[in-house]
Amino acid sequence: MKYVLLYESAGDVAEKAPTHQAAHNAYWRPFRERRELLLIGPFGDPQSQGAMSVFTTREAAEEFARNDPFVVNGVVRSWEVREWDEAVDP
């Protein structure tokens, strides 16, 4: 089981994101180093489609979302964590 964190972008994401991008990048790296974060990135049009991350535990996904500089600083309007039953395991 994996856990997908979905972000809905705020209306002014294009203006806010660059200000907080470096802090966001620094924030996710330790999750990646601990192998809790498997994948992270925006969809083709972050303004209308948001972003997605895949985590190994629900706890890691929720901790990440609560403290991510993008969430704290309003780059992200809302977030949710969904269970994902990966069909093909690498």
C-alpha cells in the first residue's frame, strides 16, 4: 500500500510558488532520503491540476502536508491523502 498526497493549487499559485520554491525543495529532501517520499511533482498545468506525491506511509504524507512551506504559505489551497494499492511493484 502506498499513500498519494494530492494538492489543489491556490488561485495565485503562479505568483506565490517562486517565493517558496527553495524552502519547499529543502523540505521534501529529507523525506526522500528516509525513503518515505517516492515521487513528487506538479501535473502538466499546476494552476488547474495541482500536484501529487507518493509516500510509503499515511503518517509521512500527512506530516509532509501539514508542514510543507507550500501549504503553510498558501501556495496550496487544500490537500488530501488517498490510499493507493499499487498494482505493479518494482
